[in-house]
Amino acid sequence: MFHKFLRRFSLLLCAVALLGLSGCGYNDFQRLDEQSKAAWAEVLNQYQRRADLIPNLVSTVKGEANFEQETLTKVIEARSRATAIQVTPEMLSDPQAMERFQQAQGQLGSALSRLLVVAENYPTLKANQAFQELRVQLEGTENRITVARNKYIDSIQQYNVLARSFPTNLTAMVFSYKPKASFSVANEAEISRPPTVDFGSPAKKP
């Protein structure tokens, strides 16, 4: 009889504990944590897609006589810096690491923007079917990057509000759910802003 009582009492305590966890946001933390990880994976997927398109773009542009080598070199170097950053799960909780990653991706976006703008000065390159197809793919990828990044920012905002609000912040402390670093879209937009190119100036000849 006593053993049955202990068993029922233990089950009751477990039920109360589960209800308490649910009421304090534990289940929400689980859901939003997984949601933010999935959103981050999609951001990385789109950035990688852009990086994978660049070698073919560079190869195509190299075939254009007299193309600005400085512009091409900056794209190659920016891609190298961006892909050299080791992406780890811990980065999500490290604002400085996220800022370095964001700056590298922003600089790559800026270098690509300049290359595409400069390409307008080269009629032969503009008529190159392979180049035009790559350009369309890059533009589509940039759009997907924006969508994926916005979804990630939204998921992080929801997660961080939960982590900093009472009483769910107590659950966050108990289960080590720390606030996560987000993107600063304004800063990346500034980094990625394409330069002004004078289309009135003819392409330089050697």
C-alpha cells in the first residue's frame, strides 16, 4: 500500500513539474531554439550558394579582354575571407564572431555588386550568355539571402524576448538558454552598398 502511495505521489510530482516547465516557457524555448537553428542553417546555405557561383563568374569575366583586374581581384579576395571564417554553433551566442562573419559577407556582397556594375561597361560581356545566366542566378541568390536573413532575425527576436522576459528568464537561467546574436541589417546594407560607376567613361585599353 505504501509503495503504491509513493508511486502515485511521484507521478503527481512529475506532472506538476511538467506543468511548471510548460508554464515557465520551457517548451517555447525548445521550439524557438530549434526554429532559430533551422533559420540560421538556411542563411548559411544561401551564403554558400553565392560563394559556389563565384568561381564560374570569375572564370567567365577573365575571358573578357581588358576587364578591370582590381575589381576581379577584390571579389576573389572577399570570397576567400568570407569562406575562411569557421562557422560553429557557438557563433550564435557570440556577438563579435557574428559581426566578423557579417562584415566578411557584406564585403563580398559589395565586391560582387561592383563587378556587376563595372560589367555594364563591356558590351561583349553583357552579350555573353553564360555571364548573363550567372548574373540572374546571383541576383536570385541575393534575394534568397535577404529572405533567409530576415527569417533568422525574426526567430532570434522571438527567442531573445523570451530569454529576457520574466518569468521565462528564470527558465533561461536554469537551462542555460542564453540570448543569441543577431544581424544588423543596417550595417550590412552600408557595407554592401555598390559604388557609383561613371558609365560615360569608356573601358580602359592597355
